[in-house]
Amino acid sequence: MILSTLLYEGNIGEILSETSWFINFKSPVIQSKLIIINNIKDRQLTERKILDHISKHNDIEYFFVDDYEQEVIDFFKLDINKEITTGYYYIIPYFALIYKLKTGIVFHVSNDCTHHINFSDDFLLASIKEITTNDKIPATTISWRPPKDSHGYDVGEWEQMEVFQHKQKSEPDMENFWYTVSLSDQVFVANIDKFIKFDYNLTPYINPFSPGPLYCPDSWERRATEFLYRNDMYRAVWKRSDEYYLH
């Protein structure tokens, strides 16, 4: 499993600091770390800082989204252009991540979710099992709210009830996870083998559960969620609600 995060102009100081959660995170489940570099001003300076960390931590890799963006746009047949597309720099890095890896499992954590995040290796191990053996589950996450914070329910359980009521159907119970169809790019474990096969151009959007961020109406997370919704696939939310993050 690879741990990835996104580096851009606004968070260079945090990601590449000596106290960085990403740089210092350790788990026997994580084999390597990947920094996705997107929309920065000084490429050479950024690369020097990363190479300095690599000299101390040999488990870090990186790539610049700019080096792959046209390949990514062509591969996924995306109708986006950096000059005119609203939220272009928010859309392109996640597609670049999937395109660059092409296979395997990634645990992605956005830097603005690392200030309050709590999870165990049990979550990572259970996620690997679920996304590799369950055809309906390409991704998992931990809760993004404290326990019992959604109308007296854990957020995953509440969203599962909403989804099943809306779809007028249910799925076989999972031992460790709840079902939801709203994918978020904040914290997720993903089976890249599945995500690279998604159709990300299913418009107009009919999924009522995930409108996406207002500043990016065609974000990767909204496009991916639309595919989940139309294909009766789900993101799985870890049932241990004491393991959660705040965004």
C-alpha cells in the first residue's frame, strides 16, 4: 500500500517540514509514500526540498502533475482545459494519481485532514481485504465526524440508511464497514485497478448524495461518485467510529 498526499503552493511548508505528519508517518502496512505535486510556482526549489527529505527517508517518491496532464486528459477523455475550466487544478491531480499508478492500492490523506486524524492498522488491513474481494467496494474511508454525530447515529450508518432507503434496496452486511455512495477526496483507500476503469464522463449528474464542492462542479470526486451511484457500487465507511478525522 502507498500513502499519498497532494502538495501545492499553499501547503509546501507544512508537507515538507520536519514535523510533517506525512513525512513522519510509519506503519508496517505502508510500503512507500508518494507526493503529488500540483500548481506550484518554483519547481526547482520544491524539488530540492523533496530530495533533501528523500536523502533522509528512502521511502518517498514524487511526481509533477504538469508532466502528465495532457496524457491524463487524453486517457480519461476529460473535457477540461487549465485556461477556462473552473477548478482545473482541483480536478487534474487525482486523475494523474490514478493514471500514474495504474494498479495497486493507495491510501490518500489530504494535508488539511492530518491535524485531527485517528485510525489503526486494522482499518488499513480490512480495507485491503474489502476492496480486493468485494466487487461493489472500490474504496474505503474512516468517519469524518465524531461518534453519534449524525442524528444520533455514526455518520456511516446514517448514510447507509439514507442510500438504501433512496435506492429501495440493500446489500449484504459487511463486518467492518457501512455503505455510502458519496466519495470524498479527503481520506480514502482505493483500489486503483478498479478506479482506472471508471467512466468519469457520466453527465448530467443524477446522484443526489454528492453535489461536489461549489468551486469545482466537475471534480474527480463527483465524477467518481456518479459512477458508483449508477453501477450500484459504494464507498465503505469504517464502523469503528472512534477512528475518525476532521477536515
